Amino acid sequence: MFKPNDRVGIAVSGGKDSAALIHALCKGFPNVDFVALHINLGIKNYSSHCKIKVEELTRLLDVELHIFDLKEELGFSIDDFKMTFYKRKICSACGTVKRHVLEVLAERANTKILATGHNLDDIVATMLNNFFNGNWTQLVRLKPVLKPLMANQTLKVKPLIKSSENENLLYCLYSDVPFREVNCQNAHVEKRTKDREMLEYLSKDNPGFKYQMLKNFFKLIPILEEYLEKPKLMKCKFCGFPSLGEICAFCKRVEMVKDTKR
Ligand code: AMP
Ligand code: FES
Ligand code: ZN
């Protein structure tokens, strides 16, 4: 995922997974140059608390921190999507915004590697969802090391892909790692909960079930990659990021949310 002389960006949300990630990486690899990247999403009763925890954590670890404040830099927050077509799927719009802004932050922080705190539970649930819906391209993108889509973009790595969310939580509790104590109110999405419930049911008598699925998924990736056509990417005419159409998903959503303010 990275070498001793690399400069590695770590996306830190304030949650237990990315808190465990930055803490474990800094303690485990003291000679690697890590830099923390945080997005202030402007979500009421949530984002300011996350920011405080990230600042506390990076101070404790003595790691350089770069923050992107959506409201200050782009003039809107994730809460503003409540006025748009995305009002019932804010998490989806938020995901698109986060993916784009993390690239911007990585460039500002002068790093070509972006590590995120995706855990085993996240990945297996998303994998199943993509499998049920036949989203093969999205399924392949869940792999632990993802090459840049275009030059100038980051290599995306998921060091905690084999760690469950409970392990990350215990790691934070036992190592006194500060992490957020409140939840984002938008995260309560029925479908995601159902997928999770099903996985918990299947894991009840077989605690290694999710890990087994992940291992089989790793075997499937090269087969899928061979079979899937490479998407034809162009540069978004507004931001220059890789896009399937003239305008990328991020710029389309930004336009939509800005329209509600005109
Ligand atoms: P999520 O998409 O919320 O499941 O988060 C997955 C990963 O994305 C986290 O473990 C972090 O590494 C990263 N991430 C999520 N939200 C933020 C944020 N506000 N700032 C920086 N990184 C984030
Ligand atoms: Fe993105 Fe909750 S953190 S919608
Ligand atoms: Zn764009």
C-alpha cells in the first residue's frame, strides 16, 4: 500500500475506524510521513464535533492536518442537499462530495496516496449490495489497493479492510484514541440496515463469515477485471477530474445544490 519514503494522506472523519487507522499507522510506521485530511461537511450537531475530535487526535499524534470546510470553500454544506432531489439519499450525495474533496485535499497536502478507514463490515455490506444490483464496476472498486483513474489522482488504499468495526472500536477504547460520540442523523438508511442485519444473521454461527466472503471476493476481482470493459473516461469540463460524461457527478451535484440558493 505504501513504502517507507512515501508521504501518505489519511482521510480522518473523526469516527472510530479512521481514528484507529491513523493511530495504528502512526504507531506502527513511525518513519512514514503521514498527513491527516479532514472534510468539515457542515452537518448540524455532528460536523463540528467530528472536527474537534480530529484536531484532538492529530495533536496527540503530532500529525499535520489539512481541513477542507465545505461551507467556507464552496458555499454549501451537506445539509443543503435536503432542499434537492437528494433529500432522501443525502449519504449518496455526501459520498460523491467526499470522494472529490479528498482528492483536492490530497493534492493540497502533496500526497499521491490516500488511505481510508473502510472496515470489513462496510466492505462486505457494500459488496453484497453491488452484487445484488449487478454493479460490477463498483464491486471491483472495493478492492484494497485501487490504482489512480487518471494521472494526478491518488492511489487509494484501505489498510483496515480485514478489521471488523468492533475490532476498530475496541482498539480505540483500549488505546484511548479520541473519536466522535455522536452519529450523523442522515446515516439511518433503511436499506443499508437491512443488508447489515442479514450479514449479522449469517455471521451468528460463523464469526468468520464476513472474512470468508472477503477472501472469496479477492479471488473474484482478477476474473471480473478481465471480463469488464474499462470505462471510457474524459475530463470533466468544469473541474478536470475523471468523468464518464462531460460533467462529473460532483459538479452536477454542486450545481443542483447551488440552484436552490439562487
Ligand atoms: P464513510 O464513507 O463515512 O463510511 O467513511 C469511509 C472512510 O472515508 C472513513 O473511514 C474515512 O477514512 C473517510 N471519511 C469519511 N468522512 C470523512 C470526512 N468528513 N473527512 C475525511 N475523511 C472522511
Ligand atoms: Fe455524509 Fe452523514 S456523513 S451524510
Ligand atoms: Zn467536475
